[in-house]
Amino acid sequence: MSTARTPGLRDTVTEPPRPAPPKPAPPKPGPPKPPLVFDDPLDRQSSDDTDAGWGERPAASGDSAADLARFLDEKPPHHI
């Protein structure tokens, strides 16, 4: 006895052709991408290389009350 399939009704019926998938829409223009820079990043000064943002206060005008307030603010707790 053979194990091969015999042609039947299912084999003679063909499926209708499937429609082609829709083409994707073209990408929407957005903001321009920044240009690639291939120079050495260590040649540029970073924000960590400056004193800005490290708790620097504006220069005092010689006010002794402001100097005392800063001294008391910055004095460690064990020096009280």
C-alpha cells in the first residue's frame, strides 16, 4: 500500500490571487538631523571643565553680613 496522497477535490481548487500589500507611505520630513562631527571630542571644553554650576555664588560686594552667612552655610557641622 502506498502512503502517497491521491489527488482529490482539494488539490484541484485554486485559491484566488492575494492582492499586493500596500506600499508604505513616504517618510514625513522632520527637523534636520545634526551633522556628524568626526573631530576629537577631547579637544573641546566640556561643562565639567568650567566652574559654572559647581556651587559658585556671585561675587559679593564686600558685605560682611553676606560673608558671615556664607561662612556659616559652608562650615562643616563639626566646626560649630
